Amino acid sequence: MSGIRLSSTILPKRLLMPRAGYHCFRIYSSDAPAHGKNPERVAAGLKATLHNPATSPEAKDSARHRLHEMGEKDPERVAAGLKASLHNPATSSEAKKHASSRLVELGYEIDESGKVSAAEEEHRKLGGYKATLKNVHASEAAKEHATKVLKEHGAI
């Protein structure tokens, strides 16, 4: 009998087909531990991939996607929240110190005032314009503006 193996049970294919009144569940390979690997260590490796300057953009996108599937938070979104807390007047000084230290851990440079350095912000802004050039959903006007800004800053 042909079937699909789920752990130690073999289920006939006909049992996996949806019928009226039944729900069909898709089984993802990422739901089960991959060959006994520790998910925390896998996530740590993926995070290291995101921070490695020698890693290709495609590999970083893949790592970001896998972390998202695993339920991990995107480091860029975490950094955005931490930067927002630095600029929020309602945030306590203790929370701002914690946010600053977390940003340093994520690879950001913090200046004396406790804010992300202007050079760091400029670098990230130019990176966003470069991403606009490659984005298939960006309008031609947006791409022209991005090209203009990048030329003004000598980035292309």
C-alpha cells in the first residue's frame, strides 16, 4: 500500500485527501526538528548569517525568511523598535540605556547623545535607495528619485 510516513505511522494517501466536513492540514518539514538539531542553535546560525558582511543578499533573505518561519523576530524590525524608544520622550532613561546596549549588540554605532550615529543612518538610508532600484514593485518615479539621491552621494 502506498502512503506517506508520519513518524512511525504509515497513512494511506486516501486518508490525507480532504472530504466534505473535514479539514485538510499541510505538513511542513520545518514543523519537526531537522535531524535532531536544536532549534535555538539553528536560529543562532541564521542570525549570524544576517550579521556576516561576507554573506550574499540572497543568503540573508533566505535566513530572514527561515527565522520568520521559526517565529524569530526580524533583527531589522527589532532595531527599528529600539531606535524608536531612544527618540520617545516617554521612555525612561533606564529603558533608553537598555535600548542603546541592544543596538550596539546588533551592530549599530551609538553616538555620545545615545542616538544612532549620523553615518550609520546615512549608510542605511542609501541602502534603502539601492533596494528601491531592485524592487520590482517600485514605480519608475521612485527609481529615478533613488538614482538621483545615490548619484548625489556618490553611491553609484
